[in-house]
Amino acid sequence: MATFKYEDVDYEFADPDSWTTLECIKLEAHTGKKPREIIQEFLQWDAIGVHSFAWVSLRRAGVDVAWDELQLPLAATLMSLRGEPVTEPPDPSTASTAKPKAARRTRSAPARSPKK
């Protein structure tokens, strides 16, 4: 099964064939969806499916995270699922402080007169 990163630790997604009845009941209570729908959404890389698989996997690994407190970087998680190298987003503290230049009219665009 594929892996995902949570709080700088790698975890493996739990195989849905091993989900317990209680896990399925809790997932249905949180999502309003049947387990087969959640599995389908995971296979389509939808956020609810990915979130559900990660939540079950973390709880099995002993991480007691509340459903509505679990936050995963969706893009990085999807890249991991696809087997692509995950790149870290740029650090906003090192971003350039230069102000963007204001847009200006090009010569090919005629000036418009104000409407009266």
C-alpha cells in the first residue's frame, strides 16, 4: 500500500480489506458515505477518500487524531500516491519582498474614454 507523511513521519495507508466494523461505522458517521464509496473516492484521489484512509491508518499506528483536526497537504499526499517525488513548498519566510510591477497598458491596446 502507498505511504503518506503526517507531522514529518511516514505512514502506510491501511488496507481497506482489514478495516474493522467499528472503523467502517466511524467513517460512515464522519463522512455519510458507505465504505465502498470511500474506497472508490480514495482510488480517484478525492480528498474525503484520502482523508478517510489516512485517519484509519493513523489511529491504527497509535496516533489519536480527531477527524476534524487531521490536516494533510493534499498535493504532496497525491504526489506520494502517484509515486512521484514529493517536493516541499517554498518557505514563505524566504520569499522575495519585491513588490510586483503594476500592470500597464500595451501600445496595441487603445485607450478607452470614460463612460458618461
